[in-house]
Amino acid sequence: MAAALGAVATERQPHRSGRPDVRWVVADGLLPFRRVDAAIIAGMGWRTITRILAAVPSPPVAVLHAQDDPPALRTWLAGNGFRIEEERLAREARRFAEVLRVVPGREQATGLELFFGPRLLHSDDPLLEAHLTQLHGYYAALATRTRAKKEVHAKMIARRDFLARALSSR
């Protein structure tokens, strides 16, 4: 059913090519479409993803991957009428990519649970323990380096401790 699919690029790149049976559109997000049944929005930063989702038509389901800041994307989604339905991990170089499936609705998670992924934290994802361990090390190092900045230090300590509790409950 590849004829029903469409690939959207936000810029023309002469070297970009795809499957010949998939229609390519150079456009500003989803704006050229009257209706979008589902969208996969990946390979870009969270701000670009939010600009696409904020424009009409808004898809009834979207699979998202923000390369730069998944917590910022989750925060925006929760404040703009999207509910995180599912979250999973994929290996990406030496880190983990967080992939979210979202639908219109009200997100119940807040605080650090939203920051680190409300569905991800309670999932059976086989990569979750390694991901949480990596994040714990990252925030522990930031806590050490930010001792002179009390507010930032307190945030890093809170994140580190939250991750330690999440790891111990696994």
C-alpha cells in the first residue's frame, strides 16, 4: 500500500531520494494535506516536531522521535492536548532513542515522571534498565559539576535520585 504513503521533506536536497513508489512532497510539515490519518515525525529536533504538530491538520496518532530533547517534547505534548500512549527505546549510537506514540488527549503524568517518560518508566522494554543506568550516571555527573549553582544542583540531585529509585524498583 506504498502508494497511500507520503514522505515529506522540509527542504529540497538534490541528493535525497527515496523509493520510487512513495510520493515525496517538499512542504512545511503537514500543511499541504487536508487529512492525515497517522504521522511518523522523526529525524529532527523537538521544536521542529512541535511546530509540525501545532499546525493543522493534527494527526489522530503520531509516532515521534526527538533527537535532541525528549523531556522537552513530552512537556510540550502534555501542555498542548496530546497524551503519550506508548514509549519504547531503540539503540542509537552510544545512547538510546526514545520513541513516543501520542494521541489527542490529556496527559496525566507530571514532574519527573513526565520528564523521564511515564509509559517508558513502567514498560517492560528490554533496554530500559541500561537506559536508566546511563541517565543516572549522566545526572550524577551533572550533580557533581553543578555544586556551586544551588538551584541547578538541586535539580540534578532530584533527577539522579528519581532515577536511582526507578532502578531499584525494577
